[in-house]
Amino acid sequence: MTIHVESSTSSSPYRRGQALGTARRIEIADTWERYERLFTAYAVPGPVVRDVADHVLENVTGWAPDLAEELVGVAAGSALEPWQVTALNARSEILARSPRTPPGECSTIVRLPPVGPPQTLQTWDWQDAMAGNLVVWTLEPRPGRTVKTLTEPGILGKIGVTDDGIGLHFNLLQHDRDGGAVGVPVHLLARRVLDEASGLDEAEQIARSATVSASVALTVVAYDGAHSSGCVLEVSPAGVARLEPGPGRTLLHTNHFLDPVLAAGERLAGEDPDTVARLSALAQRVEGFDGPSVQRRVAVLDHHREDGAALCCHPYGDDPLEGRWQTLAVVGLDLAAGQLAVHEGYACEAVEESWSTV
């Protein structure tokens, strides 16, 4: 397994970030180099990257000062400049400045049983150039809460779970208003929900407090020890929408807006219809999403482009660099145990022994 595992118990955001930066200096520098190449491939000039990063750091300092301190700490520990670490965390906001439309990424499926914790899985689909470069970071953002997040080295958060019954899945969206006045990064929005939210309503409040310049669907789930709940928060520069569970108490999401008001500004679905096909495939296969283990449930995601929808995503040899998408990992949240179950690689290759629990 090439997913790196790190843990921090420091109560100081700066020291927490510094420790991560020091421990993963090589991997964070490598992540920066990979994203520099990706920004170039998407025709985002270097001065634009720097300008977005500078504005983001200023915005985060006002919106979530602890996270701003953590960014600066990571930079100090990794020997990068603060703007470079900030650019990593703002990679979605930077790519929103591209004249090209990136393909969709990630499919999320959640079932909320009448009794017991949520059953969840998500594919993490991203550039094949980013493969083998993931980290699970365990941290204590405040007394009484432990967060575990699967992310990329140097990026403060993405998919995650807490030790007190909150979990989050992450699907990027694209809206016509993305790429405008620089806001706070959607990756840091996800992290703040994990750090602070005590339930779905508080997660929504945090989402509504953020001014963003990229779009995301945050699938937030909660478990009180007996019953589960969940919702999807679609967040964009045009506003925030809360989506409640559908038939069978399920939450399904890919990479296009489902709220009808926000969908009026949909940017991706017309150019990449696979996001619509994937959502349809999830809806058709959701009845098979059941069972006591992630390995039993992952069969729902064994569905490919040639089957009509790339729930399990493989790059093709003739795809250009910026279009070489693959499933980097499959992630399930265990809210009862406060753990992540991670299979690195394609969903179709998952076996019992390939899952790591952190």
C-alpha cells in the first residue's frame, strides 16, 4: 500500500501543520511538482496560480484562522512557500480558471439503514499522474474530537470521518460562476466541516458561511449510536442547496448538480455526459449495495465505460494528459468505529485483503 499514514496530537494548528510538512516533505514537494505540471496542462499560467493562492490565504485567514495557520505550518515543515501549499489546497479553484473543462470525477453511494450506521462508499477518480500519492491523516483539531481524512500530501482535507459520528464524502461539481472572485477552497470547507460540525444542520451552516469560487457536493452523514442520517450539500458561487435522502433512504451523487436552481448553471454535464450515466448506473445498482463489509458492497462499483458508465474509471491510451482519469482509491466510512476503509486502486480489483482500515 502506498497510502501514507500520519498522526498528529498537537493542539497548535501551526505545529500540527509543521509536523505533517516535516514528516512528508518529500511527498509534499512531489505533489507540488505534479500539480505544477497539471496547471500547465490545463493552460493556467504561473502568475494566475500565484495570484489565486495569495488571495486564498488571505480569505482563509479571515474565515478559518486555524486552517490558515496549519497551511503556513505545512509550508515551514515542507520547505515550500506558503503560497505553494495554499495553491495545492486551492487546486480546484485554480483549475476553475482553466479555459478547458476538466472531466467529472468520483461517484458516491450511501444507504441509511433504519437501524445502525450509514453504509457508504466512494470512488476517488482523479488524474492517473496523481496515483500512489495519498495520505490518511489523523488529527485532533480540538479537545474531544479526532478527525481522520484521506487526502493528498499537503492538502489539509477531503474525505473523512470523526470519532463522534460525523462523516463526509466529496464530489467536485462545475458551475458557470466558478472561477470568479477568489473564495475559500472547497477542500478546506470539507476539512472545516470535519473539524467543527456536530450534525447535519451545523455542517450546512458552515457551508453557507463560505464564499467559494469552485463547486462541490459534500455528502455528510451522521450516526448517534443507534440511527443514521445524511444529506448532500451542493455548494457553489451561486449558493448552497441541501438535498435530502431519496428512495430507500439513499444518497447518490456524481459530478453534476441535482438541485434544480443550481443546475441552471451546470457546466459539466453537457460536455461530459458520463456524470449523468454514472448517476443512472448507481440508481440502477443501489439495491445491491448492502452487506456487512465494504468488500461485499464494492461490487456495485464494478461497472466501466464499456458498460455504459465509468463507475470504475480506467485511463485509455489515447486520452490526453489532462483527460487521463482513473480510480485512485475506493473509500468507505465506518462511523460506528470512527474509521476509514481504503482500497487503493480500481474498484474492480478490490479483494478482502486489499482493504486497509485506519
